[in-house]
Amino acid sequence: MPVVAPVRRTAARMAAMLALTLAVGLGFGPVTPAGAAPPTGLRAAAPGQDEEGGTPALRAQLEAASKGYLDAKNALARSVKRQQQLGSQLQTVEAELTVRGAKVDEIAGVAYKSGRLSPVSALLNSTSPAGFLDRIAALDAVATNEDRALRDLLETRDQAAKTRLALDGEIREQRKQVTVMAKRKDQAEQALTVANEKASASGGSSRGTSSANATPAKRNSDGSWPSESCSVDDPTPAKGCITPRTLHALQQAKAAGFTRYVSCHRPSGSGEHPKGRACDFAAQKGGFGGVASGGDRTYGNNLAAYYIRNADNLAVLYVIWFKQIWLPSSGWKSYNGGNGDPSSDHTNHVHLSVY
């Protein structure tokens, strides 16, 4: 009997070693320690909630509002540029109009004083057939010159009128886009107001500092953002796919020194993660843990500040951090749609969504 216990203990140890060997061999590895980054990102969502707090309806409203605002902002910038070009063009045309008008006035003045040269006067004032032909040729040259001068004047006046009309059209376009921007701003703020009625806790200051400038993402020739699909591999542990613009924003942040754990693509939930247009940047070095504090919170503050500073270069739709959301239309606003945990309250990571 005394031999049985040691045998059992030895068998138990061998079974444990075999289980560990199989786990490593099959790629499971050791159990992730508390606070380390989960392989796919954040906690599971409660029914009707997004993994990161809020509802699918709120996310859809924020996306539509911010995209609409950026579209209108780009359209406004294009219109202002066209207005400047038209203004320069009008100055050139009006200068030509002055010169050509003076030339026509001069021709009219000469004709008034000396009378117009006509075939009859050419015949009467000629002393020979050759002189008559010379005068006919001169008459033809004068008529051609006068006709050209008058035609140039009329064309220049027409061009000036069209340019002024185009300028008026650009002013109307600018007013239209400013109105759209205001509506989109109201849309985002109303959606947040409704969401925040359920919770009023403030996340405190999310202000950080950043002096790094990101390399601008590629735009269309007219300055708008090209449509992109989830077409490149997600380099983060989340795997899946992201858009080229999301990858660019991720790479730019890393180049600026923000190199802690990141998770981008997520196949489930609402918002931009399933579309490959969002990333979550852990504040702590170990990954998504508890509420960030001290240097970890400063890291999150500064990362949020980096994306806000470079929002126009990187097509930022919004940034969420510590129960607050930054929108291109409104700046920082309260974001209290979380479920009371660090993930949905965004107190352990910075969320970035891009166009």
C-alpha cells in the first residue's frame, strides 16, 4: 500500500506534463495573464450594446454625421479654391476688357472725326486705278481690324459675365456646404445627447499633447477621400482585414512613438471595426487591462491628441477615450454609453475610426 501514493503522484505529474506538451504543440501556449491583451480585442457586448459601449444606432448616427461633415468640409474647400481661381480669372478678364474697350472707343472716335472710309470715298479720292485699289485694300484692312476689335470686346464681356455667374454659383455652393456642416454637427450632438441621458458621469479631461505631424493619406484629385474596402491584412493580433487608410493611420501613430498593443479588425458588432476602419489602442503596456492611470493615462491622452492634431491628414471620423468622444464637427463631447467596465467606457484604450 505505501507504494501506491507515490505511483499515483508520479502518474499525475506525467499526465500534467503531457497536457502541457500537447497544448504547446497545438499552439495554445500558456494561459494569458491578467491584464494582457486578449487576441481579438474587448469584452463581449451585452444584448443591444456594442462591444465598446453605445448602441448600433448611435454608432450609425456618429458615422453618418462625421462622414457627412467631412464630405461637406471637403466640398467647401473645393468651392473656396474654385472661387479663388475664378476671382483671379475675372481680374484678368476685366483688365482685357478695359484694354479692348479703349481700343473700340479709339476707333469710334476716329470715325466720328474723319468719317468712315467707304468705297465711294475711296473712288472719289483716288487719282489712278492703282490708287483706287490701294484705297480698297486699306478699306478692307480697316474693316477687318474694326470687326476684330469689336468681336474681341464682345467675347471678353461675355467671358466676364460667365465668370461673375460662376462666382455667384460658388458662393451659393459654399453657403449650402456650411449649412450641411451645421446639420451634421447637430446630428452628431443630438445622437450623443440621447445616449448620454442614460448616464451622466464625466470621464474627466482627455486633453494631451502632441507635436508630431502625420504624412497625409491619399486623396482624390478633387481633395475628397476615395472609397476603400477592407482589402489589406490587419497587422495586429486581431488579424482579419483593414482598409489602406486605416493601415496608414496605424503606421503613422507607430512612427510617432505609439507602439503599445493595438487591435483593429473585429468580425462582430457595429461601427467601423467590422469594416476595417477602426483600431483600439491599449493604454497599458500589457494590453487591455483595468482603468488607465498615471503614465498609462498620459499615454492615452497624448495618443488621442496625436490623432486630433492630424485629423485632417488621416481622415479621422472620431476618437473615443475616457468616456469622451472627439468629433471633427464638435470637438470633445461626453460619451457615456458604456456598460461600466473599462472596455466599453474606453478607460483602458483609445478608439480611432477613420473615413
